[in-house]
Amino acid sequence: MSKNRQVAIVGIGQSKHRGHRPDINQAELVREAVEDALQDSGLSLKDIDCIVHGDMELFEGIHQPDMWHTLGDGGFLKSGFRITTGGTTGATIACASDNLVASGYYDVVMAIGFEKQEEGHTTTGITNMADPLWMREIQTGAITGSTGLEWVNEFGERAEWAAAKLRVMAADNARRNPKAHLRLNLTEQDVMNSRLLAYPLRLLHMCPESNGACAVIFATGEKAKKFPQKPVWVWDHITMHREETFYRGGPRKDPLTQEVAARRLFAKTGIKNPLKEIGVFEMYDPSSWWLLDWLGNFLLLDRKTVLEMVEKNEFAIEGKFPVNPSGGVVSTNPIGATALIRVAEAGLQVRGDAGEHQVPRNIEVAMASGFGGTFWTVLMLLKKSLDGMKPVKVATPAKAAKPKPKAKAKSKKAKVKRGKPKMKVKIKVRKSKPARIKVKKGKAKAGRRK
Amino acid sequence: MSEQDKWCYEVPGKLEVPYRYFAGEFGSKFLVALRDQAKILGCKCPKCGKVFIPPRSNCEQCFVKITDWVEIGPKGKVVSFCVVRYKEPYLPVEPPFVMALIRLKGADSDLTHLLSEVDPAQVKIGMEVEPVFSDSRKASILDIKYFKPAV
């Protein structure tokens, strides 16, 4: 499938993500991100045609947050959608915004992801993941140690140190990102000493609950070229969900959703060597154990290779393949915004505007992922230039439809002819309603009986 | 019907909903003025000049920040109302009572609040009302105990 129109990201904004924001209400938090995005884009609200709003269902205790937030999101008298797909929400609104612009329905769409977690209760939102009727399968949020245990069973303590090293890397990156929530000064030993949640998952491996919002403006290629900000092109994206439950132990038979999603996206875009062709990866990492595990799935690497790359620090900002220069989800997690922040940060890296946590080389392609529920996966590829991207589809409906339909058209005409006398009969029926209707019913019934 | 005769079963839900709603720094100024000075404040958009109550730090129509406060009321007029006759645990007072939409003097938006000291049958749109403040105020919208017909 190809696009009707090219789409570019033309503005990126985020609030400062923090654990405690008593100074603002929800609409004010959203406004911080919207103002930041408008300022970044050099556009005004008049340029925005539509707002796509996303957050986690039941997390804040207000009904239809997209409407409450009109006070702060600039949605007054604009078209709008609310999208909520759990953890992937932020990535889904990015995909939806891309689709809305590519389709030609809107020229400029602003995606807004939001969560003010301290106002609500995560457990309230997530409790009903497990089926209260049947206690069906294993359903939790992102807190599970089962994948980590697989690694420990295979590599022993070496895997634990690798997960700890990735957590320290995230902290080091987050300290270079003024908008990150947790900007901790950690050692691997600190991680290993932190409270155990579910072996081998420890408190410091896990993402926090943050208050934050993110806004990303998508525009059609034609407009993007005229707008003040450097465009970041949306190359392609994929959404996939294959698992009904989390990994429960034992050997894995099928590849995880993430691997299948990556393989399909790479096939669609012609990427053969992701490590070489992608410059930076902003991954939705709910815990450092999953960062460790999913690197292999997304980048199509075996575990041993991933482990060695972690040990050689190759996923650091200055490393061979930078992952989560922003500090990732383990540093910042306003859930409805989290996956959109991945797209936003990937976009900043492509533009070269990430500031202190900018990867110190030219980024031609960046990848962003979203995670939710049981490995629900969204992957998006962003690109600096249009080179190598599929040309947009030029609509030629008349030519494409001609040859065969000629014959079909004749048969259609014939059908219409057959139909016409019936129409006439119907019209006659109307002239004397009661009698004829009875006749018609009678005929129909007789037909059925035969 | 006995449990044995049932043919469709269900299990009760167990959701806990401990939500908190933040007024923020801007909205809290309104609550503090209400608590400490028994004053009702409106906030004024620097662009369109509209005065809002309850407070909002952003004019959603002009999309500009609001920083100016003006004292409004305390008298106002009933714009619309309804009589609440059923009892629910979350209601602020015992029914029957009147909930009214009140346009305070100097405001461009309406405040929903209780209307009391009046027979519900006597409440009329356009009626002039004034606030009765609570004796022990706690920085909540119920620091205005209710509105009553203006003397």
C-alpha cells in the first residue's frame, strides 16, 4: 500500500515530565506541550486542522479527557479524535495522525499524548486487564520478571549485570535530557541492590509514574516544505498484536510480535541491515530487562550478540547503535504520552535538535516503538530526506478501471433493464396501496414456500 | 428467584477509584481568596476581555495565558436551575434542593451552585441571588455554602 501524500513532522513539543506537579491541572499540563510544539514549529493554532488526543483509559478519573482538555489543547472549534490503545496510545495517535494527513482528509494534525498519573491510580485502570469472570491467562501491566528469568537461566549473573548496565546507561542519558523525569546518578551496584519486585526484576529496573504531555504536529509534504521547521518525514509504520498473554516459561515456539513487526516493516521499507541503516532507536522500554530482551527482537540479533553489545556499551549515545538517548521509558513514563515521546525524540534526533542528548553524528533514519498490553507493538520509521521513500500514489481512477469493466458494465446495464419493469410495477402498486401490497406479499410468500 | 433457578450469572466488580483532582497554582488562588477573604474572583482574558468563573489559566478561544484577577459578584442572577429530588451518597446536601446556574455580576461565564432559603417552586430564571459563605472555610467551592435570594 502506498500513501496518497507524503507526511512530515513539522513541530515537536513536550512538557517537563515530573513525578509531582501540584502547580498545574490537567489542561495546563497539556498546554505546556502544545505551546512548546507550536513554538518549535513556528506555526499558530490557526494552522492546525485537527487534534488527535490520547491518554490511558480510567487513569485520571475524568470522562472524555479530550473534551476537558480543550481548555489547554487549542481544540476549540477544531476537528478532534480521542484514541486510547493502552500503552501504545502515544504511538497509535502518531500513526493515526500520519494516516489522517496522508489520506488527504486534513493538511495539518496535532497529536497530543497526555498523562497526569498522580491524579489517578494506575491499578484502577489496569485491574480489569485480567478477566474478572474467568481469571483468563496472565495479564499484568509491564511488571513481570519472567523474561528476565529466561535470560538468567541462560547466562546467569552476567545477564543481571547487563540489565543493570542498561539501567545505568538510561540514567546517564536522562541526566542529559532536562525534560526527563528521573535523572538519577546510578551505579550498576545500586541497581543490583534495589528492592526486588519479581526476581530478577528490581525496583530500579522499572519505569516510574510520571506527569507529562507530548505534542507532535504532522503536515502534508507540500505544506511541510513551506513551514519554518525542518521536516522529518514519516517513512512508514506498522501496528501488530499476536499474543493473548505474556510469556509463561518454557521454550518459545513462535517469534514475538516485536520481531514479526520489525521484519515486516524492514521488508516494506527495504531495510536489510537495521544496525547500519537505522541511526538511532527510541524504544518503549517498560523495564531494563525488557530493553535487554527486545533489542534482539527489534534488531534481529541473537541474545549473545545483544549481551556482548551491552557489555561493550555499544547502545550508548556515543556508541555504535544509540538506543534511548532521551533516557527512555525507565526514566520518563507519562503513559498516554510515553509512546509519542519516542516518536518525538526520534524526530529531534533526525533534526539534530536533541541538545545535550543528541547523537553526535548525522541521523538519516530513526526508529520509534510503542508497547502495550501483551506485546502490542507499534513501530515507526522517520527519515531526514525523501530519498529512497516510495513515491506517493497519484490517483488515476478512470484509466485503471477501464479495460475489464467494459464487459461488466454491459452486464450491469442488462441487470438494470431487468430491474426496471419491477420498479414500474412498484410504482403502480403505490397508486392503489392496500390491494397491491397484499398481492406482493402473497407472491413473496408463495415463492418462499416453493 | 433462588440461586438454583438462575440461568444467567455474573460476578461483582472490584475497582477502587482513589482519584485526586488538582486545582493547580492558578485555580488555588481562587480557593485561597474564597477561604481567607470570602471573596469571589474571576479571571480576565487579556485579549477578549472575558471574565471566567470557575477560573481557567488559559482562554481556550484566544489561546493566551490568563494572569489577571478581578473581584466579581457577590450578587448574581439565576440563568437556569433544576430541582434535585432523589438521594445519592455523593450529593452535597439532603434533597430536595435546587442546583442553579448563576451569572455573577461582572462575569462572562456561569457558576453552578446550590440555591437555598427558597421554596423550589418560587425559583425563577432572572432571580437575583447572593452567596452565603460557610463559617469554617477549607479552600473548596463549598466555602460558598449556597446562594440565596438577594435581599
